[in-house]
Amino acid sequence: MSSIDIIADKPAKKERKRPVGRQAGSAGLDDLVESLRSILARTGSMPPERTVAEELSVKRHTLRRALGLMRARGELEPARAGRRASTEAGEGRSLINSTNPLEVMELRLMLEPSLARLAALRASPMEIERIRRAATTAQGADPNTADMTFHKAIAAGSRNSLASELYVILHRVANDGRLRFTDSDASLVPERVRQRDAEHCLIAEAIASRDPEAAERSMRQHLVAIQQKIMGRLAPGSAY
């Protein structure tokens, strides 16, 4: 028997089959991501991990994998460490005691037009869709919450995590009851809500059109209108 015959008589090794296209377990992860997208579309923002894990009956580490995938795709804002919450709250109180509404608006005018410009250049399709949805206040929604959701969506779409963190702190200071002289008042009338939504929609459409100049300009005009309202309220003898 030749050496060739001996080799031919050996049983062939079974070739291990590998998943085609997807890694094992990725199908379940993709299904979980779809469920998370449904929650996000329904609520406008992702609820706490514990709440989502209980609703979907999944383990927390599996949920975090799916959330991480969505953040990598730009569908969710970057995660924020919970241990910083108490520190940020303390910093917020300190800032509130040392500033005033006009200073807040000056900083918003420096920061937010640039965030809108970056969002027009960098935001993912999912982030743009979130910005467009948030531009219009849903019927029965709290105007203050709706306004915050819109501006936070733009900050997230800028893809600059430090700027987004600064915006969160700034927004917290701006919405403290001792400084609230803006459109976020509880007495906000429906006409002003419609006007504000129209301004938001201009910003959102500029971002969706990938027009950074228009996005920056529209945001600046929106904030200047708020600034003028604040100055009118603070003026001596104001009827506000």
C-alpha cells in the first residue's frame, strides 16, 4: 500500500461550522436592541436599567451589552456614571447661588449654537430623528420637559461628550426655580409653545439638512429671543 493510499484511508476531520454573518448569540442581542428602540420611541428617553431589565425580563449584563451597542451607533446618549450624581447636585447648588439668569443665557449663547452646528455635521440618522420628534411639544406634555428633551437631543447629537456634560449642568442651573425667567415657566401659554416649537423645528430641519450654518444661526436666533424676554422681565417697571 502506498503512502498515498494510507493517507486516503484516514477518516477526514469534521470541519467545524462557523456562524455565517453573525456571531453566536448576536441574533438575541439584535432582538433586544429592537425592543429597546421600541421603548425609546414610546418614552422619548431610556428609562433606568433596572426598569428596562424587569420589563424585558433580561439580565442586567445582557441589557448593558445592547445599550452599549446602541450608544456606539449613536442611538443613545453616552452613559453617565451614577456615582457623580451627588457631586453634580452639589456643584449645581453652588452655581445657582453664584449666578443669575442673564449669565446663564450668555453661556447658552456661547455653547448651544456650536452644539447645533456640530449636530448638523455629526449626528447619526437616529439622533436626527430624535431631534426632529422632540422639536414639537406633544399634546399634554410638560413644556419644560419638552424643551429640555429637545436641547438635550441636540447636545447628544453633537457627539462631544464634554460639551454634552456641560450642557446638562447648565440646563439644571437654568431650570432652578430661583433662576427660571425663560420659556420654561409653568404659566407658559399655548401661543408661546407653538412659537417655540416653530423655532425648534427650524433648528431641527437645518440639522437634518446637514446645514451647519443654518443650524447655528437658527439656534442663536432662538436663544436671543429668550434672552430678550428675560431682559424684559428684569427691567424696572416690567409688566412681566
